[in-house]
Amino acid sequence: MNSEQVIRTPLCDLLGCQYPIVQTAMGWVAGSSLVAATTNAGGFGFLAGATIAADQIEAEILRVKALTNDKPFGLNFHMFQPNAQQLLDLAVKHKLRAVSYGRGPDKKTIARLRDAGIHCMPTVGALKHAQKAIEMGANIITIQGGEGGGHTGSVPTTVLLPQVVDAVQVPVVAAGGFYDGRGLVAALAYGAQGIAMGTRFLMTRDSGVPEATLQRYLATKDAEKIQVSYLVDGMPQRMIPNEYLAMLEKASAFKRLRIALNLALQWKAQTGMTLGHAFGVIWQAMREDSASVAQTVMAANAPMLLQKSMVDGKPAEGVMSAGQVAALIGRLDSCDELIGAMVKQASERLAGLQTLAA
């Protein structure tokens, strides 16, 4: 039995990939180049539709198709973005294999995607959210434990994963704390059908992240210092400490509000969001959860600050989302090298376990 057969799971058949390794849709990072590199290496990649300009997103989809000889891949979106409907239409038009999202679409929208043969694969950080997503129509669930980067919960993966696996009847993908073949084997042992990684794919030569920013990631060697902060957009977000975060921690509430409003205006101009759409998003937040209104207003902070680091190459002036595994990664492999090494290590570990059990 070869290494591919050893770790192949039903998730591979659903997503049309060689290995049960998913590259998440990191804003400003998961463009066509990274998604194509992941896909060609045997994994499954998601385009970060939330940060790709509306007039470029279809070209990015077509570029992935061309670079991969039309292999399956996915698209990430947020319902609050101005061109959400465009992304949904493009996913159907180009017969993409899956979509991913956080606070997601309604049942009607999910039903449309499912009817088009598209797998709906939200990311959640709690059992109740997984159950709600499935009730809405999701047929694959990605759970992210507290070790993960970006917006994250407080429950560690080793607690959340078995809790969700035992409670749901759809395939579960595990995220938060994975970066090598040992983690893949551990996730499969817990009952997951695959793993999803963001930070590990960001820290590859294929990510396109500017060198100055990548060196900040590589220089981070203490996992404890990759902490969660609420200061960027009011939601828990795990990031590498830097000068900008230090400034926010010292800033007054008024200064942070002024910064948030300025970034919101920049995001509005960059995305073409109208005032009517902006007020509609806020009104929807008020209807669903009045406590989330402030977070909705601050939501533009994260993409604009990530752009500083991930596009402009100015890590001291933005934020750097990161899982705690960033402290364990010491080299920038290509996606092909990364996935190849993971599969080899996972196969060796599984073979070792089989020997012990014999």
C-alpha cells in the first residue's frame, strides 16, 4: 500500500483532491498562485474571495483553472461584502467544488449552492455553531481550535475536535495547531477526515507574502507570545505581536475609534461599498445580535491592517494573523515540498503504529 492510499479519506473524494489537506482562505494571501500551488501538490485550496477586488475575482478563478488544468478548488466569501452575490454566482457558473465561510448565508442561498453540486464548508469554533451550520445546510464542517490564527475561539483543538466528531454526521476537517504529518495522523485518529492549515501555507515560498513580513513570522520562536487580542476588530484574533498592536494597547478608546472609522472609510472606498449597503449590514447585525453592531462597524480593521503586512510588506504598520504553530516553523518550503513531506511523515507514523499494534 503506497503513502497516498494510507492517508486517503472520503473527504478526498468529496473535494476531488489527492490528500486530505486543505489550505484555508487567508485574506490577501490565498490568491490564485497559492491556491494553484496547493492544488497541484495534491491538497485543496480556497481562494480568499473577501479580499480580491470584484473586477479581478473571475480572472483569479480562471487563472487557478488554467494553472491546475481544471483541478477542483474552492472559494471563500462573507455575506456582508458588497459583491457577495457576485461570488455566489461565479461559484455556480464555474462549478467550483466547495465554498467556505464564517457567519454565513441563509438556507435558501446554501440550498442553491448545494443544488449546483457545491459543498458548503463553514469554519466554526464551537459545537453549537457546527450544529447550527449543518441545520442551515452545510455538509462539511471545519472546526478551528483556539491555537489557530486570525479569528478564533477559546476551546483547544484537542477538546473541540472529538466533541464535534461525536455529535455530527458530516465530515469534519480539523484546523488549529497543524503543520506537519504528525498532526495529520493525530487528527485522523480523533475522527477527522482531514486537516486545514493557514499559517503553514502562509509560511511557504508560494504564498507571495513579502519577504519583510515572512521574516517576522520566521523570527517568532515563542508560541506563548502569539496571543489573542480583541483590539483590532472587537473579536478574538490571534496575531504575532508587533509595533502596531503595542500602539493599540496603549491608545485611548477614542483614538481606537478614530482609527477604526478611518480604516472603515478606506475599506468602503476600496470595495465600492455604498452607504446604503453599509447601513444594511449594520441593520442586519442589529436584528441578529445587537451586541455585534460594534464588531460589524470595526470589521474593516482586519482586512485593511492585514493588507499593510501581506501586500505592502510593512509588518510594523499592520497586523500579522498567525496560529501558534508559527513558532515551530523554521523554513519556507514550497507547497509541493510541504505536502510531500507531510504525506511521507504521516505514512511513516501510521506504519509505525501498525507495527506496534501487530
